[in-house]
Amino acid sequence: MSDRGGSRLPGVGDEREERIVLHVDMDCFYAACERLREPDLRGEPVVVGMGYEEGENHGAVATASYEAREYGVESAQAIGSALERLPRKAEGDSTDSSGADSEDGADGEDEADVAGYYRPVDIEFYKSVSTDVRAILHDCADTVREVSIDEAYLDVTERTAWEVAEGFARHVKNRIEREVGVTASVGVAPNMSAAKIASDHDKPDGLVVVEPGTTRDFLAPLDVAEIHGIGPVTARTLREMGIETAGDLADADPRTLVDRFGERGRELYHRARGDDERRVTPTGRPKSLSRESAFTDPTTDPEEKCARVSTLAAAVAERARDRDAMYRTIGVKVVTPPFDVHTREQSLPGPVDDPELVEEVALDLLAEFDDDRVRKVGVRVSNLQFTESDQTSLDGFDAPSGTGESRTADSSDSADDPKSSAEAADDGEKTDEGVHRTSRKRDGQVSLSDF
């Protein structure tokens, strides 16, 4: 039904204009971020723990890489239990001495040789990587619904057509991997619930397309627990009713489901049949607008860096104007090898719409890194104010051009991080009915309710 490089389920004739919805789900996101910072971790078992400190045995697993899962490490597991299955690699050990990547694989290794890398959650760093991903998603779609730090829905109906939807989704995937350095699995379908199931269908690094007219056939053989909105308790109740698969649920008497689950039973019945009328709605206006670009090879050439930042500044200012947005803060992001993120910002005395000022301030902030070897640069405007009235430039304020408090930081500024942003800080399982403050597992990663 699918293959790792991308799969398309055969379509049937359907003349109706169907929406094209993408669900983008980052693969083992926290572990992927740690590998950005430490490239030597690629291919190694990586465990990221919440409430965990280096060398300690307390805390819980937030995410485990696919390599770590081979040894029985799972999200939400106590770190102590994880260590029993996958001991911590001693400081200074090489990958060869651990045996973690020996030819025998997990089943043929001596337990004494198995070891993994344990890292504490660094949510600020993960947010900075998520910001990079979000910028790509907003550039590729007119409507983006960010539901967590590593998950979003895109409505791309106006950007592409079903005949080339797979290629468009592959373009999104490739941009994320090329420009940010992490992988995503993408599901494409006519509605949100089917797109989400499709993105989970071929992880990691998967691409599954469910064309109009094929959704019910795609869902039918799946375990009922895979239907969006069905948790373990509901799945257990359905199985007690003899409903094991999505096909069983689609064939069930909806009146029986309503009697047992209320109106939610009717909703689950329709989703099992591939019917989901929910629209992809934005989670709110953006708190910032940014564009970033990576160099093919890290560069120390000041002119090359300045030219790239000037281009990005113009693009960001144009995006802000297109969205009727003025901005109070202008900043740059500079990434130096291996993956050290630096941000510099300048606050203005009032909101402006001034492309020339964006370039001027961005280049001034970039000057600090003239001598540094740089792998990526970015420009951001934040503290946005949306208006459709006449916009102003800085000259309309009392303060002279270029004044304002200058702030520096080595992580993403909080101006970009309210819960409506892609951080959505994993407040728990999100549904249209509200936010349930729970810890949940998705792609082996626990959602954290306390960030």
C-alpha cells in the first residue's frame, strides 16, 4: 500500500473539488534536535528525558529514537526502567566500543555492549528548531494550523492540485530536511483526520497520499485505535462491542454508537468512513515573520553573508506588508558550526513598515559575526501589529532612526513563543473541544504539559 519514498493509493473517479490537506509530523523531534547539535549521535540510540539531569536516574522518557526503541525504551517510561534496557554510554566511549551499531544488530549483541546516549530536554533549543520548520510551513501554505512544537496541518488547496499533490508534499519534506536538518513524515488527504493517519502510516521519513474517493478503503483495515480521536479507553470499549478495525466501525449501526458514546459516537462513525468536514483553521495570527537560508558550505566571507541577509530582509519585509503587519522588533539569527544558534535583536520605539530599515538593522546586527564561520542566517520581524489602515515608517516617531534598546540572546525570544505559536508547547492532546492537559504518546514522543 505504501513505500518509504512516497506512496499513492489508487484514486477513483471523483469530479468534486476536494481540499488538499497535509499533516506534517516531525520524526522523533527532540532526538532529531539533539542530533543537529551533536552530529555524532546520528544512527545511535538517543533518549531525551524530561525531569532528567546528566548522569542521574530520575525523570521520564520524553522521546526515544527509533534505534533506542529496538531495546525496549518507550516514551513516558521512567528513566530508571529505560536504563535497565539501554544502559547509558560512558563519557568518552566511542561508538565502536559500545557495540550499538555492530553488524549483528540489536538481537545479536551482548547486553553488556549495548549503550545509548541520554540527554535532558532543552525546550528552548527545540523551539528554535521548530521556528525554522514553521517558517517553511507558512511559506508553503496559505493556511497553517500549528498543534504542537512538532506537528501542523496545512491546507494547500490553493497552492497545488491533486495530480501533483505528492510532488508538492515531497517539496515540503525536502525543504525541511535541507534547510533545517530534521526529517518529517507527511500525510496528504482530503481532510484533517485522514491526513493525520496517513502521516503516521509509514514513519519515519514517510510520505503517504490518500486521494479523493479512496479514504474509506485506506482506513478500513486499520486498527480502530488509529482513528483520529479514539484513545485507549474508547478503543477498548469498541473492541468489547466487537469493533476491531476502522472498517468495522464504518459498518456499525450509528444509533448503537450514539447510545454508547453520545454524539461523539456519530462523529467517530463518520471519521471511520473518511468523512471529516472540519476546516484547517489557523491557530492565530503569527507573532513573528522570518526567513532563513543555509549556505551550501559554512562561510566566513562577510560580503556573502551580507548579501544573503539583505535578500532575506527584503523577503521578510514583503511578507509583513502582504499581511498588513507592522513590527516593533527586527532581528537576525546566525547559526555557527556545529549548530550553535545566536540571535540578536533591536527594539524600535513604535511599530513600523519600513523595508529599508529592516535591511539596515539586520546588517548592523550581523556585523558582530563578520569574522565567524556561518552555516545559516535568518532575518525576523516580531512584536507584530496588524492593521489595514495607513502604515507608518520610523520617521513618524520622535525617536531618530536606528535608536531603540538593543537586546541580545542565544535562544529564541519569547515574543515568538506564545501558546498560539508552533511551540503550542505540547499542552496535551488537543481536540476541537478544547485542550486536555495530559501526557500523551505520539510517534514515541511524550507531549509535555508543563512548558
